[in-house]
Amino acid sequence: MSATQPQQRNQIQFGVFFQGVNFSTIWTEPESGSQTDFESFRRVAQTAERGLFSAFFLGEGLRLREHLGKLHDLDVAGRPDAQTQLAALAAVTSKIGLVATQNATYNDPFDLAHRLQSLDLLSGGRAAWNIVTTDNAWTGANFRRGGYLDHADRYTHAEQVVETVRAIWDSWDSEGHARLVARDFGAFDVRGTGRLPRSAQEHPVLFQAGDSDEGRDFAARSAEVIFSAHGLFEPAKKFAEDIRRRTVAAGRPADDLKIFPGQQFVLADTDAEARDKAIWVREKQITPATALAFLENIWGTSLANYDPDGPLPDIDPVVEVTGETRGAGFRAKKTKETADAWREQAAAENLSIREFVFKVGGRLEGGIIGSYQTVADLLARYADEHVVDGFNVSPYLIPTGLDDIVDRLVPELQERGVYPTEYRGDTLREHLGLRPPLTRRGAEADAARQTPSFDLV
């Protein structure tokens, strides 16, 4: 590089998280679409691709949420199968990655490997697997398998699933030859071979979102991209330092695991307008009924007689520890202890029920709010200090929630040199700047010598 040539800045990328069960997506406005209509998915995916987003990410729920013994009708409820939906989107997009959340607890490795690799081949090498685990009996009841997996073993089991799936993907070499997989993977004694050859990106990219110590270590050993809830600058910086330390300890380069925190953006022409818009978003996200339901998750009983604009309930919760049906965010919280702390905080800050839920339950508390120029300057700082590799954007409106990001924020970022101006290639692995899969870094020749090989005709 010459002395006069400017140094290229680090860049960040965007992915989009199409949420399912949540109260952060606004579904009550005239412009809101459907969470099950293909048109909503198509519009979001194509807008994201126009904005050079690296990936379109679908969440997964294996059981409809319940509230006080009934199906929870205030949240979004119900999502099409992720791989079915993404296969349809593969036909109407050409570049953007397609990330399917698939549960390592309730999927058979051979079947899962085949379905993910099918999506990868059909999309031209754009598929990814977001690895999640579930150990509770409430979800397991849908699979007639209850809570058979101890909480402490969830990542041990997931790692065995991942190892098995990778071995199945690796059973084909680059010349189109298949090798027999005959190994004991702990929970899985496998003898067989994958049914499909490699895609253009060799095999689907692996994403992971666990935030516990076990989850972070699992990601450092096995994943290629990690999601996080740490989107604000200082928490994001601390998280990145921890993840990179764990990645190096796992024997990998520090930048081998890409970091994409989830984030909501509220944007406008001026900072003041953005703040006013954020208030509108919060009010639409957290209605009076939603605020009461949020507290009912802890109190364990109907609070319909309480005024959402009045103080927090003066009664104590009816149970000591919350159940699984209240959602993962409330798992194992001691309700009396939580209720006392919440009442103390609300009283000290003179907050009503709804104001309190705005503060502790609104996703925008951790969101990025400001003018297009202000937010672009902030994201440039993230890029310059390499705090994140990108953001997984959660739009608060579907299907129009990405329009202002793509039309107004992305050009500002490109002008600052911190956002791509074109896709790096055709595959998701290329978009993300990832190295070859962990199991294919110089080990293929050794594997070929150790296992039988035969041509498939």
C-alpha cells in the first residue's frame, strides 16, 4: 500500500431476524403483515437482499406458548417450518444466506443433515444451521420424549449431534466420491453415508446463540457465527473480548467465530424525531394488556383487575418458581424475590406497571435510536474498533421494517466505507468471509485414508 493510499476501514454486515413468538414485533397496525403469509417473508428477504444483507434468519418454536394455562394470544403465535419456508425463499432470492433454526435435541442427525444439505444445494450454497437446544419436558411433550435430557447435558448432546452431522456432510469428497461413516459419536452409533454431494460452500454455515458459559464454549469449539444479546457498545466489546479469548483457547484464530448481536434500530431524519418514534414503537409493542401479561408471567395469576397505569401489584406471586410455559426468559426465576425487587425499583422510580414494563421488558431499551447520520457514525465506531462483525436486525414492523435501513442507513454506511457495496461472492460462507469448515482444513486426505471410499452411480 502506498503512502497516499487510504487504509481500508473494517466493515460491518447486517442480517435480518424474522422473529416468531415475541411482543417486540408490532402486528396491530394497518401496515403490519402476517407472520404466516409467504408474502411477508418474501418482502423482507428481498428487501434485505437489496440492502446486501448477509443472511435471512428464521427463529423456531417447537410448541406454541401458553399463558396462565391457555394459548398466549397477545404474542405472535405460529411459524411455518423453517426449512420449508427457506426453500421457498431460495427460489425468489439469489444471494442472501438462509439460516434455519433447528433443534439439536429433537432432530435425528441423519435426517437433519440431509434436509440442511438439500437446502444448501438448492440455494447454491447459501444455507446455514442455527443450533439450538431444548431440555424441558413442556416442549418435549410434543415429541413424546419429555424432559429426558438434563439441563447440564444439553450442549454435550448438541455437540454429538453436530459432530455426527458434520461427518455425514464430510462423507462426500470434492471429487464426488462417498465414504462410509462408521463411528460411535456418543449418543449416536452411525454407519452410513450422506445422500448428497457438497454444495458450492462445502457445507452449511453453523450459527449458535447460547449466552451461558457452556454455550459460549460450545460456540468457540463448533460454530462459525455467534448471535448475542449484547448489542450496545460497551457490552458488545466485552462480549467480543470474551468470545475471541475462548475461540483462541479452542485452538482457532481469534477472528474465526463471527459475532452478530441482535439489535433493533429506530431511525428518523433527526435525533429528536427518532426519540419520538421510539416512544411510539414502545407504546405499540407494549399495550396495556401486554404489560399486565408480562407481570402475570411472574405473579402466576390474572392481574386483570389492576390498572396498567397504576402501581405494581401489592399481592405476592402464587408460586415460588416459574414454569416452562411462561417462556425461556422467565425460566427458574424465583418469583417472590423477583416481584419484591421489581416493586422496589418501580416505587423508587415512580413507574406505573406499563412504564416499568417499558423499562425492563422493552427490547428498545437496548436498541439503537437516532438519525441516519448519528447511527451511521456510531456503527462506524463499532467497525473501526472491530467490536462486532455485524448486527442481526430485528425489525419492529413486518414486512416494511427494513425499508428505512436499506434506503437510508445503508448508503450512509457505504459513504463512510464501513458497509459492503456488493456481495463478496455467491455463497453465505463468502459473504461472511469465513474460512473452510473446521473439519475440512487439511484433514480431508487423512480422513480419506482412514475410511472406505466408493463411487456412487
